Amino acid sequence: MTRRGVTLIELLVALVLLGLSLAGLAALWGFGFNVTRDSQDMAVAYSVARQEVERAKNLSFFFLPEATWTTSYDGLGRPTAEANPHFVATVTVHTIPDANGKLNTGCLREISVTVTARDQAAPMFQTLTYLSRGGV
């Protein structure tokens, strides 16, 4: 006896297998999208931190204030005045006293930069560098 056509059970099994494979494919696509977005954000955060270090370096040793300031950046690493920026860079400048505990022109300046993204509590990128009278 020969059978013609497809039974309802065979059709349901095929649909379940197709649904499972499409759900796995959608989850894989979502994972790839998140990894790409996170790596792009990390690259922009690195660029923002380098911009802040260069800005501090360009102020020169004598004009760089010992202070903490923040700058807001958009998702592409451009400074912005948005109320809810994509990145916030916090720069802290601290002068390290000499061996006698005195602050003078021979001291080093410590520049710390922390870049935080708006959707993450932990900093995305942190760097620390030193500035002397002769440069970084």
C-alpha cells in the first residue's frame, strides 16, 4: 500500500523543528548585535579617554588646574550638551608632592580619566597618566 501526501503529525513535527531553528537563529543574531554594539562602545570610550588626556596635555603643565571636571559625549565621541549623553568622561588632576612634601614645578601631575556609558553602572574605560613639565 502506498501513501500519498503528508500526515498532520509529520507537518506538525516539521513546523516545530523549523520554529526551533528560527528561534535559535534569532537568538544568535541578537547575541552578535550586542557584541558588536559593546565593542563599538568600548572603542569610542577609549577614544574619548584619549581626547581628554590630549586636552589636559595641551593645557600645559603650568595652566592645568588641580581639579575634577566632567565632559559629556554623544555615541560617536563628539562633545555634546545633551541632558542624557551617551558617555560621560570624568577627569581628575592631582599634583604629586616632591620628596619633601612640597608642591613645585618639578612635581608630577597625575591625570586620571574615567569614561562611563549611560546604560552601564561600571566604568567602560579608565586610564591614568602623568604629566611633567616636559610633557606626558
